[in-house]
Amino acid sequence: MIRIEEVRFSARLDRGSLILGGEPHVVHCHYYNHFLQTSIEDADGIYPAESVLVGTAQEIGHSQFRNLFQEKGLRDESARKALVEAVYTALGMGKISLEKVRAGRGEITTPYEHYAYTYAVTFPPRPKGKRGVAYFSQGYLAGAIEAIYDLPLGSMGSRQTACLTQGDPYVRWEFFRLDQPLPLQPSVGEGQFQTASLPQPQDTRVPFQPIRDAVLGLPLNPDPETGLIEAFDVVLTRLPGNYYSLISERHYQHMLSAVGPDVAPLVLDMLIESGHVCAFNTLGGIMSSAEWDAVVRPYLDMPEDWLYGIIAIMPAIGWGIVEPLRRPSPEGWRVALHNWYESTAIASLPNDHALTHSPFAEGILNGILALVYKAGIHEKKLTFDGALYKSLFQTGRAYESKFLQSRLQGDTADMVEANVLH
């Protein structure tokens, strides 16, 4: 029996990444997960969005578990299944059993799955006629089953047949062999990763390395019963970063193909908005947490230190290394992004890509500046509700970012600048 504690993410300090089975993993919260997924799912009438959400996860699950089985020398079916179950929970996705999967067929049922569970307890009921929300799990587990039985990528079909968001008491998926394989591609893995030294700005007492190392040491353990990670007043996951990056890129490609170039600003704005959601909920939650008070707050002398503190955490959650290029101020900020996970994944694609920069990074930079200089998180305890989010991002954004250099346009580095909107 493989225990969850035996699943170890390898921290690559010179990359700001967390590796498991050759896949870089990133920490995100359920608000971000749902915002990005729902934004893509809403395009289902324009193109088959489910194929992007499920197929991308299947590619990653297949590649990751093939790597893990090889690394650990696992050939026995039961041992491989046990590892899949343990990894699934270590990601914060919930609890599953592969007992009813045989020879590449079968079903998986669980009362706890991250997307379904958090949707059901956070948001209004799904409209009638909508399918369940557990797309990532469906594809990821299909890829894992292929790897367990040494099947080629794309061999497995899958469908979700029950969901908590539909009033069912559990989530259920069915898996079956296909006569014709799905047109899937192996995961890009670590891709065209970059290395960099962790910066240490001289105009602050905030110590980047001790903060990064302290956050790397946080257990972020899943709940023993549910397999969900509850921390910072949100529910976290440690999913493969390539999943988020590639569903964003593929969604953008499909929309351009189906609608034309006029849709580009709308899609890009949605991806920027996903960064706002993440900055507000994940990073805002971190900056309001007891862990922040213990590890970071002793070094916070002025508002700018809050910004230095939060970017010191980013390598520890797998996002890459953020280097300040000038001192932040209420007027804006310029930073370099080294091995930023979205850029690294998309730059590694074997074919042409549509995104020319990371809109998620734009939203993150806008968001943390707004939390400090507009919301005043350094001065008072904030209530992270819809009213505050609306005031920061929906009734007049405070900041707008642009890439001055982009790896996705052939530059050697990412450089992004945010400026206040007057």
C-alpha cells in the first residue's frame, strides 16, 4: 500500500518549480479553478470545449504516470493503482478507488472530488441540462488507466455519469476502450524551462530565501477523510501547471478559429480576469493568513514590502521566479518572470501557439497591486467577498499590465509592467 506521505514533490529551486513524475505542479485555489474552467466550458456551443478540458488532462495523466511507474519500477497492477490513488489525493483532488477498474475498463465513484465538491458548496446550483464539472479528473484518470495497463495515449474513452452539482450523492465516471484512438499529444513535461537565481532586493528587509523555504516546508496536507486541501480560507490543489497553461492556449486557438480575430480581446480579457481571481482569492488569502503573519509580517515595514513578500512565495508554489526590476509604487511596477509556468508550457508546444504572452501573469500583477494600493490590505483586515472583488476589478480596474518582452514572441525572458489607470 502506497501512502500519500510517500508522494513527494521535488522542489527545483533554480526554476521555481515543483516536479512530480516529470510534470511541474502549481498551487491554485478553487475559485481560480472554477473561473477558468467555467469560462472555457461556456464556449461549448462554439466549439467542443469538453475535448480541451478532458483531453489535456488525459495527456498529462498518461505521461505523468508512465514516468512515475518507470521511476519507481512498478509493474504490478495493484501497486500502480495504489500510486494513482495516492497521487490523486496528494494533488488535493479528493479520494478515489480504482477497485472497479479492470483491464482498462470500469468505473470510479467518489463523494469527494475537488471541482464537484467545491462547486456544490460555493456556487448556486448548475442549470438543468449542464453536465457535471469534474472534467480534469475524468481526463487525468483516463490517462492514468492507460498508463496502468501500458496502453497508448488516447486509447481510453470516458464519460461523467453523476455529479454532486446535479444533486447526486457522488461523482462517477465510466472508462472504456475506443476503436479509434483520440488525437492526443504527449505532455510537454518540464518543457523549455529556465533557470535563475532567487533575487534579494536591497531596498527591503523582506528575506526572499527564508520565506520561500518556509513556504516550501508547509505541509498542505489533504484532509484524511475527503482528500481535499483546505488552507488560507480556500480549497487548494497542486495540479500540473501544464494543464492550466494548455487549456488556456487551446481555448484561445479554438475561439480564434471558430469566431475570428475580433474575439481575441474578449478571450484575453477573460484570461486576465482569471489572474485577478487568483490574486484576490489565493494570494489575498495567503496575505491574510496566520502563516503569513508568522513568516512574512515581521519584515513588513511599508506597503511595498507586502508586494515583495508575496512574490517571494511564488517560487514555493511552483509559479517560477519573479525578479523586481524597480521598486513598486502606487503608480505601478515592472518585473521579470523567469520560468513562469504558463510561458514555459506554451513555448514548449511542438506546433505554433496563439498566445503571445501570459495573460494570467498580467492579471496577477494587476491584482496584487490593487490589493495593496487600492484595497489597503497592509492597513486593515479585508473581507474577501463579492463586494470587495467587484470594487477592485469589475467597477473600474486600478491597474493595467503589458508585456515589454515575451518568451512567446522569441525574447529570452518575460518582462511585464503594470501601470495605474487614472
